[in-house]
Amino acid sequence: MRNLLNFIWLHHFTIVFLVLELIGFYLLVNFNDFHQSKLQQSSVAISGRLYEWQNAFGQYVGLIDENDKLRETNAKLIDEQLNAQAGAQHKRLGDFTVIAAEAIQSTYHLENNYIIINAGSEQGIKPASAVIGNDGVLGIIHSTSANYSSILPLIHSQSNISARLKSTEYFGQCSWTGIDEQYIMLENIPNHVEVDSGQLVVTRGGGGVFPPGIIIGAAESSQKDESSGFQEIKVRLASDFRKVSSLYIIQNLHKTEYDSLMQSTTQWID
């Protein structure tokens, strides 16, 4: 108590000055229409700015929620489309499941690029599952943890996907040369097959990973090898790996059965 009294005594001039300032400000605002109006305008401006920031943050959070809902809706539509196609081709529904996810890290300038997504085994993701984006094929699930997965993209030295020319049904293997993230090469297409610029290249469906008919890209040019009888086709990718974001994991519910059959068939051939 003594310390408080000493403090007040030592600073009593400053305290009196502040009290008089507050009283003067109160009288000025309450008994002067002009200053009262200016204070109200300032208050409104400050409050408006705060509400604007609050609203912007709310819209941002709402946008995230809307994007999540949109991804889920797209996943359901893709699921329905793939299974409708499977039903038409094989008279069997439920061949595929589709899970929406988001890329949280990716590269495109390396020889062996990768994509990390925010979904893992706890969300039902399994290795060797197909991954597509809004524009086309992205790659294959390489490995998973509880809540994350890594993707081996098309632009990886070990990527090798069975593909075909959509209009001719001739098929071959797609691989990346490691030079340009916008292009891959389609090999083992016979020389007699006419390849036009812009001709679509799609998944064949081999390997039990990708459903057939998913777009990979479009042919841009071809080079024939007379010694082998096959041509190499330069394919411009439909997906832009420089801006990977929303994506969808497609899982073949019968892949285990397919792998078992392929293993026994390989042993029988050997």
C-alpha cells in the first residue's frame, strides 16, 4: 500500500494530466457534433475493416470446405462413370473405388520425380493404385504411411504404363526420357500405323492398375525405325505436373485376383 501511495505521489502530475485529458476528450466528443461524427466514422471504419478480415477468413475457410466437397463429388462421379463402363464391358459393377486427395508436395524437374498426397492407408489407399488428375493420368501409388502416400508419376525414370492409340487400338508402352516434363514416349507401335498430330493416347488397362480409356495425352510426332519395324511416338501429356493439386486414386477391387492369375500364367508360359 505504501508503495502505491509513493508511486501516486511521485507521478501525481502525470496522473492528473491524463485524467484531465480523458475528461476533455469525453466532453469534446459528447458535446460537439462534429467530433462525435468523426469518432463514429472512425469506429465504423475500424469495425468494417475487422469484419472484412473476418469475412475474408470465413470465405477462405468456406472455400476450403467447398473444394473438399467438390473433390468428393468428383470422386463419386468418376467412380460411377468407371463402374458404369465396367458394367457395360464386363457385366459386373463395383470393379473400382475412387478416393479424392490433395497433393501437398511434388517435383517436376528431377530425373526421378515424386508427388506426396494427404491420404494414406487409414484413408484406404493401397500401393500400386492408379492416380489421375482433372486432366488425365498422373501416376501410380508407390508407398503409403498411415496418412500420406507417395506417387511414382509419369515423369519418373521407372514409370512404364501400358497405353494405346485411341482411334486405332494399337498399344505399346509409355515411358519418360527424363528431358521434358511435358512429354513422354509411346513405343512399340508398328510402322504401318498412321499417327496424326493430336491423336489421343489413353490407358490400355493392362496390369490391372488403370481402367481402360483414361487419357494420357496426345501424339505430337513420330519417328519410325525401319530396322525394328516399330515407331516411337512423342506424346504431349494432358496433365501439367508443374501445378498438381486435386487428384483421385482409383483402386481395382479385383487386382489381387488379377495378379494371382498373371503369376500363374507367367509360370505356365515359362
